[in-house]
Amino acid sequence: MHRQLLEFLEEVDAEFKDIPYHSDERFLSRGIVFFFFFHLLQEIKMFLIVKKKPAEKLDDPIFVRDLAFLADLSVDLNNLNEILQGKNKLITKLYDGIEEFKKQLELSIEQLEAGNVDSFSCLKAVVEEEPTEDNQSVVQKYIKLLQDLLANFRARFADLSRFETDLHF
């Protein structure tokens, strides 16, 4: 089926020619799968229709918005993960990466509370394509998810705050 999907994507001249697989050893690629899947959603829906295996879930606007949000968030998490992974990294760089991500979450929450989805490119595309009467209610659950994620980061990295002065030095 994968080979057939590749051929189909080639036929329809899709933006991307494949969806990368992931494995537990290559955790970073999991987020990329969401990103590619979202960007190939129309082509995947057409492919499934051609194969007479339509997936009604892919036509559900709530599911598509959730997928878009997940694709955006996973890209940001992948970027942070790349900063934190690897050998011979200075603790100050790791600390800065975590602090920058927390600030990015705070800013994203503020923007979503104001009804602004500009920092979420996939979600923005969905909201612009299918605008709703009240975007605030649409993104309220995403605000809660980001608040929970921020609280989780603050709790998990609370020990670093004891060394904040030293790290800034």
C-alpha cells in the first residue's frame, strides 16, 4: 500500500512525495510524521477514496483542527528535542533552550487567548479555510493543552531554577 501511495503522490504532484516513518529509536521523526500527514491530507483522502477505503474522520473539521494543532506543536517540540539531544552540550545552552520554549508557550497562550493563531501555521490554514463564528471557542481547548504543557515543563525543570543565577553568569 505504501508503494501505491508513493505512486499516487507522484501522479497528483503533491507537495511532499512521502510520509517518513518513525521508530522508537528516532523519536524526533514522530512529529515530522504529523506535519507531513497534515500537509498531505487532501492527497491521502483522495488516495483512500480511489482505494475505496474512505476515512470519514479525515472529513471531520474538529479532527482536522486537532491534527493541525498537533502538527504545529510537534514541530516545536522536535526543535526543542534537537537542542537537548547530543553530546558535549553546555548546560547553559540546554537551560536557554528550555527557557526559550517555556517563553514560546507563554506567548502562544497569550496569542490564542487573543484569538490570534498566526504562530500556528497549520492551525491558521485550517481556521482560514473553514472560519467559524467564534474562533475563541475553537482554540479554547488548545489554550488549556498549552497551559498544561507549560505547567508540566515548569514542574519537570524546577530544579534548574535553583541554579538560574549561576547559569546566567
